[in-house]
Amino acid sequence: MKHYQYLIAGAGIIGLTIARELKKRFSDATIAVIEKEEDVARHASGRNSGVLHAGFYYTADSLKAKFTKRGNKALTQYCLEKGLSVHQCGKVVIARDEKDLEGLEELKRRAEKNGVELIWVDEKELKEIEPNAVTYQKALYSPSTSTVNPVEVCQAIKKENIQNGVDFYFCHPYRKVKEQIIFAGDKRFSYDYFINAAGLYADKIAQDFGFGKDYMIIPFKGNYMKYEKNKEDIQTNIYPVPNLKNPFLGVHFTKMVDGTIKIGPTATPAFWRENYQGWSRFRLSEAIPILYYQAKLFVTNSFHFRSLAWEEIRKYRRSFFIGEALEMVRNVDPNGFADSFSPPGIRAQLLNKKSLELVQDFIVEGDKHSIHILNAVSPAFTCSMPFAEYVVDRIVEWKEKRG
């Protein structure tokens, strides 16, 4: 039996930054992180595009809006101070037709409310920023968007945590909780406070504690494809106007931290939580409820799930997927892309089972003994440091209610 004042499940960016924030505030506290994989960032935190978002997609009353601008600044500064890779290349959001101009106007309004720099540019100005981008009449330019290496960032925070006395137990998957004892792998852990940052399995763990009863994780697969011809054809991130009624941003060009160009991601409904490739990690017990709710979404067409599913499934066809990206640029070689997708990521998207809606914002539930991060989806990587401050504030607040 091991005892810790704070026990964290999940060694993705959220679990790592919460451990870091706890140590900053309570340097003498005993803290441990349990993780089912052999190292940090093996799922969404290490499989995302590495984009540090600016914060103009989100409504002003959301936690995402509250934390994205601050998180962008904090992570950029962290990378610069630690000598980590960061590519401050910016981003343009282009319009493909007249209808998209309304979407650009809405993004500009949100940027102003959120205090985020977002600049109107005409076609001539856009060509100076990104010669290859094509837009209808005008576009938006985000100078503060950048890219990092997400695995490198997570490894750096892990190293910092270890130096500060945080213990890590890799290959120790959470199994169950009983009378304030966590069974993980072949060990048992007692704790004063438990923090659930388990990503794809956060809902399952939360329900063991009596939380998250109205929710379940619906996984979506994000496929990317690398542009192998060169690193010069694209200079900055190029995004389309997204459908703001769902949480996905559409296929776009990402200028990665090493200059590599890739397109993606898709948002294809996955059939189990770690449905990365083939039948790897298949679990029938996961597939049945996921397929049940996907069927309900398809029949009811909640948030236009039916058209979204068909559209995303079409992106498995290489030519269609590449064609989506080529609509945004002048001159990119359609034969310059890789023959197959890069290793995919899985988005742990929370579904409200009662309303059949995808939850757009972060969701945190808890009490004086535990806290559960139920919907840490994009831009959670960007938001991670101020979001960790918010989570620790909630922990302190709820613990003070102990009496």
C-alpha cells in the first residue's frame, strides 16, 4: 500500500500540468501519477498537431475562451525558457465562398470579445503572409498561433515533475476504487485527494465515484497525411471556416514545428476508445454502448451527425481527403502527399446522453475527495497550464468544504 496526498490518474498534458501546479503551490505535498501506458503522452496529448491556438473560436462565456489566450502565452514562454522547439508561424483562416464570410465575421466578433488579436486581411495582404493560400475576398490572420512538439513538451514537464518529487507509476492502469483506495495494476494506493485526468476513460472512472452520470465518451478518429514533396510550399497554418455548431475545425494545413507540412485531421466516428488501427485494443464492452449511441445520433441526426458521419467516412478515400485541402491553396502538388495516413489520434469527445449533444466546453465535476476532468478536448493542450490552475483552485475550494 502506497499513500499520497494527491493521486492523479493519467499522464497526458492535463495530468502532468496539474501535478506541476500542485507542486508549485504545495511543495511538500506527496504526489503520484498512475498511467496505464509505459510513458507520458501516448494518446491525445502526443498525437495532436501541436498547434497552440490563439483563442478566437470559442464563445466568451466558455472555459475554453477563458484559458486559450493565457495558455498560448504560457506554453510559448515555457518552450522558449526550456529551449524546446516552437515555430511561431501564425495562422490564416480563409473563406471559400460568400457564405464563409459570415463565419469569418463571427470569428472576428469572438476574437474581440476574448481579447485575442485577429487581423482582417484582403487577398493581396494574404498573399504576403501565405503566398499559397486562396480566399474569397478576405481572410483572417492570427499572429499568435504557433506549433510545438507535443511529446517534447510533455517529456519536459514530466522531467520537471520528477525533479520536484512527483512519483510516476507507468504500466499501472486504474482498475477500481474501494473505500478511498485505488487499485492500479498490481498496486494499491490510498490518497487524500484523487484527480481523474484519464482522457478516453475519464467518464468510466468518474462514474465509479458517482460523477459523470449524464455523460459518456464518444471517440472520433483524427487522421493526418504528410506532404512529402518539400517543406516550402506552405509557410503558415491554413484553416477553413469551421462549422461552429460542432467542435471540429475541418481539414487544414498545419506547419509543424520542424517545418513539415501535413493535412488533417478527420473527425471520423470510432467504434471503441482506442480504435487506432485494425482490431488493435478492441473491447466489445466498449464497442456496444458506443455503437448504440452512434446509432441514436444517426437516427435522430442530432447536431447533423448523419451528414457529418458520411462526410468524414468519405475522407478515408485518399483523393477526396487531399482534394478537401487543395481547395484552400493555389499550387500544392496533389502527388506530393504520402501514400497512407500518419498514425492517427483519438478525440475523447464527451456526449450528453440526455440531450444527445456533443459537449463543446470543458467539464469538471468533483467534491472534497476527488475531481474529474470529463471533457479535456482541443484546445486542452493549449489551455493546459491555466486550466491546471483552475482545477487546483477547485480542489482547494472543495477540500475547504470538508467540514
